[in-house]
Amino acid sequence: MAIVTNHEAETTEDAVVPSSRDDAALKADAAAEASGAQAAKTRRGALATSGSPLVRPPAAAHLSDEQVAELGRELDAIKDDILAKRGSSDAAYIRRMIKIQRGLEISGRATLLVSRNKAAWITGTTLLSLAKILENMEIGHNVLHGQWDWMRDPDIHSTTWEWDFVTPARSWQHTHNDLHHRWTNVVGKDNDVGYNLLRMDPQQEWKPFNLGNPLYNAILAPVFEWGIAIYDLELQDYKEGNKSKEALVKDLKALGIKALKQFTKDYAATPAVAMLTGSGKQALYGTLTANAVRNVWAHAVIFCGHFPEGTDTFTEEMVEGETRGDWYVRQMIGSANISGSKFMHLMTGNLSHQIEHHLFPDIPSNRYAEVAPKVQEICKRYGLPYTTGPIWKQVGSTWAKVFKLALPPKKA
Amino acid sequence: MIRLRKLARAASVLTTPLAPEDILSLFNPVFSARQLRGIVTRVVAETADSATIFFRPGRGWKAHQAGQWARIGVELDGVRHWRSYSLSAPAGQDPAITVTDVGAVSGVLVRNTRPGDVLFLAPPQGDFVLPEHPRPLLMLTAGSGITPVMSMVRTLVPHRPDADVVLIHSARTPEDSIFREELSELADQFPNFKVTHWFTGERGRVDFSSAAMLDELCPDWRHRAAYACGPEGFLDDAEALWSAEAAAAAEGSTLTEGSAAGESHQPEGPFAADPINLIIERFTTSLAAGAGHDGGLVTFEASDREVEVDGSTPLLDVGEDAGVLMPSGCRMGICHSCLTPLRAGHVRDLRTGEVHGEPGQLIQTCVSAAAGPVNLDI
């Protein structure tokens, strides 16, 4: 237990009395420097309570501050409505999903143990691919967003969950929840715009390297989980001095351990057991295929979230002074949905409701379908685009962008 | 056992990032890598609004001592709630809790629990247990306060011929009196156990304002180790009586000092009325000290949540409502299961109104509210 002199205690207390949020943050930093102690950390990036951003995005330029505020209130009401309804049926939903997923996982893996038989190989690989997709998308992604934290079940909680994906859950939560969801599509702030690898926005400066855009994307798709894992290391931040060496070493260690475990399970332990039936090689191909199928699918779905034609990107001026209403607007016009069957929605982890997910990242995923028509109606009423389309069209649209932006911008 | 654990570790190579228990839980819900669970085996209605729930705990449970309590987690509308309940089963037998419907959680337990249901558990704890060496005992209980004492009576009376137990149990009416028939049967069967049923509906409240009532119901009460369990007022009155008697006895012994009278009473001496010999178990605590004070912004650092709160809501409730996995226990400031490190700010103890807080201090979130901005390391 720390023994603190009165003086320091007072400084700390001073520091966290918020006269205004920014003020408090500055003082907290000052106090941290002064005392060298673990002072209260005040969160940054809070939204303004009124006013408007320096520049409102073109798609929303026709809206007044009051209209944007009203839109914010309407969306808040939709969220409150869901939170009031959330209960035992939602809890039963996620538990059922987890059961189904684990059932698919063990039956798929067990079938691969005898995959010398061709039918067994196909069945096992299919079941395992489905299990991995469900695990990453409908369960892992959403649990790690804290969508199920309200249940207070330590087995299904954003702070305890680990997923069947090479990047460690905690690293991903930082780049995804803290950065991507807060700064959605803001070029320069949200590195999900191209993942530091692809040129996905005309605002990003063209370099000869970008000629390889389609090639990089094609290579990325089947090894997407490794791409994400490297991306989550934030090497760019480290190079620019925004990430300490200790932090990087820590992340590298966590990734090493996680990758080793994942690798052992799929590419050593499962084939080793399958060798008992002479199916070792087939089982290895099975797990390799299942991971690749999941990677290609996740890559496609995730690219459909923010890159299809119709989604906007933003400049830093557009978020300066942003209110909650403007933040909502940016989430809606910067995201795109995928239309399709119930099964397709499930397999995308309900990320096919990307717009709704970005508005309310922490409501249970089974509720997005119910929210979608209300959000669409709001967009229509306020004259905002609501981008959606079948998966083949949206995937085609992202690939078109990948090709188009490989080339330098045309001189005016 | 050790081999099992090795096997589990080997199997985890195939189940990572899950534990083998996570897969086994598909077949038997008692399995969990992270939390202790039990399966309800039997539910017995005791009175109109109380029931005894027997359960079979999974691995990690430890056998209870008579008088201890356990934390039980139940789901209400999909949300996990934890409460502490005394175990009423005798030591050495399968655990059971006896619950009286007094709130949302206990109501669900009493009305909706069925055999086969899963209960979330924490191992039994508590110091309200039988003395190590045989002593004459006096048990004072009111309402559901009989529960831990029932475990003691069931443990001691039928198995120890040398036991000497007097129980005074207060309930509103005979119908409300939990375990009434079993207690009467035990008293008939075992001469070393005496029970007085006191029905407040007929005779008014048990009166601890003077020694008169105890003198009548249990003349040798001053020579017994006493256990009391019941509502707050009942316990406060008992404590006041024991303190007063101890003060009077101290005065008396000063007066008779040198007359050797004290020595001649020595065999009974150690059990004489003394607050030390009154062991109490509280069920509720008044948390009114925060009312009227300002709260502040509470930040749960590791969970990355911020909540603006008033000065009278326990930080435990604040965290739970924000979806933070708060450790919790008795929810009344006695068990220290909820200790959470304070990073910055000050908290108010809701029992006393005292404001305190140093960075790094472990605070009891169940009885502490924000006194200004608070940052917690969770």
C-alpha cells in the first residue's frame, strides 16, 4: 500500500476535480509529472456537448447543429429502448451460440482425425471452418466489444475472453475498440483505412508501392489473421516514437505465446493425433484450409464494412469539435451494410449490420437486425446515405477501389 | 487427481484458447475453468416464503463448518447477481442454503429454483462457527437468523451427548417460523437441547432492555457462550445488554475483590456475560451515511468505463451496473471479498460517513461511495 504525503494527496485530488474535461486532463498530466506517481488518468477524446465540427462532412453539410442534435437524441432513444429490453432471451442467445460453436468445433476436429476418408475430410474441414467463422465473428468480436458484459458472467466477458485468432484479444481491443471505433474512417487517425498496407482512400498520398495494391490484398486475404496480428503491434507508432519499446516488447511476447499455442493446436497437435489413423497429413490440410476459409471470409466481410462505394472518409477538421450527433452521423455515412439472409448475417457476426454496429458497438449483436429499419428510416428522413447491398456487389465494390487506388490520381 | 490435471493440461493443447473444462461443460454444466458451480439437487419449501435448496458443488468447493455462509450467484433476467446465504445443512453433509424471500434475488431463489438448475458459488466462509471446545451455549435468533444456527444445532445436538444448547428463536407467527417442527422434535429427543419458540405476533418483541426476560427463559445465560443472529435492531439490543452486564460484573468484582468470591466462581467465570462471549452474525447493515452528499465521476481503469454517480450509491453497485466484473461478497462490509485498489480520489464509508482514500488503498466497494471523482484499478 502506498504511503503518500498530504501534499501529494492534495495534488492528486486537485487534478481530478474536473472544472472542464480538457482542463482536468491537463492538470492530471501535470500532477502525474509532478508526483511521478500513478495519478488519475482522465480519458481523452471525449465528445463536445454542443456546437459543430470545424467542417461538417459533405454528405451531412445540409444539416443544422440543431438537426444533428435531434438526430443524436433519436439514436440515443433507439439504444435506450434496446437496453431496456435486453434480458434473459439475449443471454440465452449468446449461450446457445457458444454451445453450437463448440459443438461444431469438436465435431469438426474429431472428424478430421479420420480424414484419410475423403468425405470425412470435407465434412471435418467444413465444420471446422464454420466453427472458426462463428467463433471469430458472432462470438469473439462481439464479446470483445463488451456486448455481453452486462450479464456479469466472467466466462463471457470482454476482459476475460480470448479467441481462436492469432492476435491476442487485448491487443486487438486496443486498435479496434479504442482507435478504429472512436475515429472511424478519419484518414490519419483510423489506421483501419488500409491497415498501413493498402491505399484505400484518395486522400492517402500515392506512392509507387501502391501499384501492388491488388496483389497485397490478394495475398492478405488467406492470411488475414496474421495481417491483423502484425497490424495490432502498431509498428508505425513505434517507428514514429509514439509507442515505447517496452510496450512493443510486451505485445510481441503476448503475440509469440498466442501464435505458438494457435500453431500447435492446428498444425501440430491435431495432425499428430490424426496420425494414429494415418490421417496426419490430411488433418493438417484440413486445419490449414479451415483457417484460410475463415481468413478469406473475415477479410471479405470486414472490407465490406467501410470500403464499398458510398462510404465516406473524413479529415481531422471534420472531427474537431464533434458532438455526439456528429459522431453518429460519421458512423452512419462511413459504414456500409450487407443485405442477405439470416444465415449470412449470422456468419458475418452481424457485421453485415455494420452501420448499426458502429452506432452502438456494445449492444448485443442479435439486436442489430431489429434496430436496422429504424436507423434506415432516420437516414432517409435526414437525407443521409445508408449504404447497403448484397455481398457479391459489396465485395466487388471494395476490389474495384483496391484496383483504382493502385494508380496515381489523375492530374487535373 | 494429479493425473487428471496433467491430462487436462495435455488436452488444452487441442482446445486453446479454451480450457478443456469449457468443452466438458457442454455435457455437464458443473465444469468451468473459471468459476465454481453447483447443481441443485432438491428444493424443500420451509414456510410460505422460504425454501431450502440442496446442491452438489463442482470441484473447488470446500466442506463448510456449521454456521458459515457462502456466496451464491443467480441470474435475474440474464444478469448475474451475487448474495450471501447461510448454509443450514450440518457440517459434513451436502451443502444446502435456506433462503427467505426478502428481495429480488432471494425471491427468485425461493420461487423459481428447480432441481437441475445451476448455481454459481464461492467457497463457504465466516467466523460465526461453533467453539473449538465443548461449552454450554445460548443461541438467540430471530427470523431467518435461525439459518446458520440450525446448521450448528444439527451438527452438535444429535452427535454430541455432552452438548448443552439453549435456543431462543423469535418469529412472527408459528407459520413463519422456519425449522419449527424439526427443532421441537430435536428438543423432545435430546434432553441436552432446549428450545423456546417466541412468537412476536402473540408476545411482542424479545426484550433485551433488561436481563429480566433472559433470566426467566434461561436462568444460567450469563454462564453460556452466546450466539446471536437476526435483524440489526435485535443484535444491537443484545450487544447493549451484554455490554451492560459486563460493566456491572466488572463493578461487582471490584467491590468483592479480595473476598476470594471471584476465585470460587472460577469454573463458571470464563463464560460469564461478556461482550466477547456474544458472537453475532449480521444480515444487514444500515448504509445511510452517504445520503445528501455529492458523488463524482467514477472511472474503472482496467475495464475502461466511466460513470457519473451520486454520493450514496455503493461503488460495487455502480461497477456492476456498468458491466464491470466487480468482486463481491456479503454486500455489507464484513467479508472483504470486494476489496478493490483505489488509484485516486476519496470515498465515503456509507456506514460511518467517514471520508478516506489513499492511492493504492484497498477499499470495500460494497460500503463505499464516491466522495468526489474516484479512479479504481479494475
